[in-house]
Amino acid sequence: MSETRIEIDMEQLRGLIGRSVDYYGTRCTVIEVLEDNPALVLEACHKHTTIQPDQHGEAHRRVPTTITVPVLNQSRIEYTPGFLDLNLFE
């Protein structure tokens, strides 16, 4: 018995860019769509920031926390729980 792979409409995913989502209790904004293994890149809206090191490994700059949420599991036959649990806001 063969399992059917899920086909993703990339235009539909790109349409989510700029939308607010709730990711496991954290309010985020979709800032990018990765196409190779479809994933959404989220930027946390809270004021806590991550310290980003420069090319020499020294931390100088605060940046928003980003989260990458895969759309499909590795076999591409099911949506990931993280993607399914995204709550989209208008």
C-alpha cells in the first residue's frame, strides 16, 4: 500500500507572509517561506530578543527570536504538529 505525498501550494504559503500567528503560546509574524522542504519562518513579537554573535563569535547585537516551522514531516505524507497547531490571526 503506497502512501500519497502531500503537494504544497507555495503561492498559498507565501500569502501567509506578514500574518500574525500563535505558535504554542507565542505571538509571531510569518516573515519568510522556505521552499526546499516547505517551512515557515516566524519572528516572535515579544520584546525579549536573542543576542546575535558577529562573524568573530562576539555578541554585540540584539535581534528578534526566529522559529522555523516545517510544513510536512520527512516522508512528506503528513503535516507536522507544529504547522497544524498554528493559530492564524486576521
